[in-house]
Amino acid sequence: MNMNLIPFPEDAGLSSKGLLQYLDAVERSGLEHHTILVARHGKLTARMCFAPYDHSVPHMLFSLSKLFTSAAAGFAVQEGLLAWDSKVVDILADDVPENTDPHLTEVTLHHLLTMSSGLEESSDRTETNEWAREVMGHAFAHAPGEWFHYNSHGTYLVSKMVQTVTGLTVRDYLMPRLFAPLGIPAPDFDLSPEGVCCGGWGLHLSGESILRMGQCMLDGGRWEGRQVLPPEWLERASKKQVDNSNGHPDPNNEWNQGYGYQIWRTRGNRYRGDGAFGQICMVSPDKDMVVAITAGVKDMGEEMRLLHEYLFPAADMEPGTPEEQKAFREREAALSCPWPGNDDSGEVPEGVWKSDEGQLSLKQYGRLIAVSFTDEDTPKGTQWLYGLDAPYFCNAESLGWKPLGNMIRKAGWEKGVLSLESRSPDSPFHNLLTIQKSGEDLTVTLKGVGCPEWEKTFTRVAKA
């Protein structure tokens, strides 16, 4: 696959008019998309990146990580190190606790990959450093294979099974087999206290890398003429293996169309991997299309509705006019997430303020606003800088403050209300803090993705 953007979407049979309508729908939805990459007929057809997010920057995948853990299991089966009917108690014999539920001896790799192990819901949480032992020590709500229950710690067991038989973490095992052949840089994959890739979450990949995986799957596991993905795994993974409706089918429910090996079947004869807050790799064999999305959304059902009702139909529309083709490419190049505007209609109430939510300190340094907020989750001394004239890239560590990671922050006044917005360029997390002076108090609201939402009254403790 050539990762260079083709001149116009029509060169791959996709309508620029349809893509403009899709972008209109995305804008109306208010859902914060970060990158949207579309390939059709093996060509990079659209690359919609909403600044400050970039298609080449690794992004937290959450449960989209499961797709890659599943592929690792597929390689292990292909190499004769595992079988689909390998039993977890045999592979992880050293982790099996005493007095387990009898059903544990029946659980196979197939059951774990299809989310049909039967483990009770509480097994999807851990409180000790021995994750595998703790998960296997839970009771079973159903016999293996009888009931679909989404269980990320079941995927963790898959990750540990792969590591046990290969001697490598899932990430290291996939490097020469998948990542390197697809041209994907060595990614980060979060580890458990046991030194095992979390499996069900924790992988960090860019939108471009997600697209490469999706295109390889669409092409039968081949990449640049070479068979990369195990064909048997791909066939099993992308097909419906279990009924995930649990007796309540709904043709309009995206999570109700059947489940493969860590892959969801979806409407329109498509399949996908997905992760919290809108991370998606969706493959459409009928349209010969792949869509890769990184995002920070709260309503993934609506996000996917926009794909089904606006993006994929663009493959069946008449070509856009030359004017529409030009308009799409220009709009595509200018996309950005919204930042607070600034009319300089207020003055920062410098000082220290307090509520039952925590303590807030405010100070202005020229065209930068410094904010310190301390609560039970935020260390004392943590300070954030927001730019009034332009977004401010802040590596907290370089400024001598306790780091919370790289962030981009922008402040702005509008009719006397101060807005302070933060974005993490490699995650879905973003938040908006608004501050309004009410007499001697401050009314402060917080909302966003990956943060608590509240509105509180803060009272002054001390002036700056």
C-alpha cells in the first residue's frame, strides 16, 4: 500500500461530495475526532487530521489493542506453539490457584478470544500483582462457550499464554512478524506487574499504523506481496464465532452483530476492532475500504453511525465536481479541534481559591495563565500553563514542575468568562475548565473526556 495521499478521492472511487457531507455530520455531532484515515482500493484516499493531532503520532488504543494480541495468538498457533483448543490451565499451570471453579479446566484459547470463557463479571478487575492467578481464581457465571461477556482480563490471559510459550512479550513477538513487515515503528505496550503486555489494552499506535493493519487484513493478510498475517487466524478472527446478543438480537446495535477473535462484526458486512473513546479500525470488504480513527468521544455508537450513514456511502455516490474535490482537500488540510477564542474581556482573579473539590491557584504571567489545582488525585505543586494568544505546548518537567505528561493548553476570555482547555496529543483525554467571578467567589466548571465533570463554587483563601 502506498501511504502517499492520492490527488483526489475520486481517483479511488470515493466522492469528495460525500466526504464533505461526512465532515459536516462530524461537525454537527460535536464528537471530537482526532485523525480519520481512509483507504480504498489500496490507496490512501483521505487523511483528515484535526490539529493538534497527527496521523503519525502514537495514540492510546485502549481495547483496540485486543486486535493485536489476538494476532499474536494467531502467529503462535501457526508456529505450533499453541492451538485454538489449548487449555489455559495447561499453558499457565504455574498460575492456577488452589480450589478453582471446575469450569476453569474447560477454558481454551478459543473461549478467551471469543469472550465466551464464562468467568463472572468481577474477574475483569484485579487487586493484586498476580493478575493471571487472580483472574483464574474467580467463579464462573456460565459454562465456557455458552455466554458472551466482554472481559479484558480474559485477553490478558491470552497475552500471558503467548508470552509463556514464546518467551517474548506480545509486543516483542509481533515486532519481526507484524510490526516491522508493515512498517510500523516499535510501539509502546503497557505491562502488568508480572511483566506481561496488558493485552486487552495498553498499546499505543498512530492512525497510520492502524490503517496499515486494517489494509493488511482487507488484503487477506498480505502486505506488499508478502503473506504477513496467518490466513487461518484472519479467517477465524474476522468471522462470527459467537452470538454476542445473548438472546436479544438487535440489527441496529453495533455491539450485537457477532464476535470473532477479539474482532466485532458490524453492520454492512464489515468488521472492526475498537477501543474506548472512539479508537476504530473498520474493514469493509464489500467497499474495499479501511477506516482508521483515533478520537476522544463519549458516544461511539454515534461515531460509527456517521461512518455507516455518511462515509461508506461516499463509495456509491457520483464523483464530486472539480470544485467539490478542491473544497474537500482544502478543508481536509485545515481541520482543527476548537480552542477557546479570546476577547480579553476579563482579568485573571489571582490568588488561591478553595472548595470541597480541591484548591485552585491562579496567576498571570504576561500572555500566559498559570493554574495550580490540588486534590486527592493531583500532587501538590502541579502547575499548568495556558497560552492566551496561541495554544501552549507544555512539557511540565522542562519547566521544573511535577509532570503530568506533554499537554497543549489554550486560554481565552469570552464575555468575562475564562475558558482553559487542555489536550493530550497522544491520547483521547481533553478537558475544559471555565471560571467566572461571582462576587467574591468563583464559579468553576470542568468537563471533557477522561476527567470527572462538576460545577463548584470556590472561595478565596489568599490573594496572590
